[in-house]
Amino acid sequence: MSAATTEALYKTLRTRLLTFQALGSPTPDTLGDSLTGLWAVQGPDKVEYPYGIMRLQARQRSGEYAAEREAMDLELLLYDRPRKQQYTVEGYADIADQALLRYAASSSGFMFSGSSERDTIPMNTQVSDREVVAVRCVYHVIVYPQFLTQYSLQEA
């Protein structure tokens, strides 16, 4: 785990999501076994189903904690098609929920996950592909990134 930079945050969270070994899931053991890809912010122009997109959003740094703590949300969007794959995508979201439940890591900064929310996204309208199914997961993450905590006062 590294919370040294924003790029390191993405890499750490992506690795956790793709490699976490889920227990008792009807889908494959890891999201890495299941998804064709998991991209940060946006996927490529051409993708194969199933896939995921993740992004850090609503990053906040208040005056509390000497402005060294960031609170943010990790949004994870999981997609598949055709429509009959709905419960498979829900299974992928189950794996992600397990991967980030009480997750904490502490090298090159400190990170932990807290609360979460999850929504099954309704079928698209006529303009879009009605066969695409999706689940949106949002995980609240607290980070003391190294790029901020390096400015902490050190006792001599």
C-alpha cells in the first residue's frame, strides 16, 4: 500500500479490488479473475464486458487534523451485458464490498475505508443500450497521504 501520491492511491485501491480473495461468492474468487479491466477515471474507447471504472471524488481536506487528512469517496462502477447478467454484476459488487470492508493500510501514509453505499443502476433509456446492467458502489475513504504528512512537525 502506498498513499504517497494520488497515483499511488489509485494503484493501491485498484490492486486491493482486483486481488482480494472473496469467500463464499458464486462468482469467481477475485475481480481480477472476473473483469476484463478496471480503469481509473475512464475506460478506453473500446471495452469488453464485464468491466469496471473507479474514480476518487469529493476529496476534502478540512482544517481539522492540521489539514493532513483527506476524506474522499471511491466510486466504483461495474458494467456487464446482456441484461441477464444483473446478478453476476451484483456478485462483483459483493466482492468489492468485502475487499473494502474495514480495509486499512499503512505504508507511505495511512489509509482506511469507512462507510459505503451501493445502487443498482436502472436500465438505460431508448438512446442507450438497454442490455447494459450496472452497479455503482461508493466507499468512504480516509487518507493521511505521505505527500501531506511529510510536513508534520518532527520532535527532535
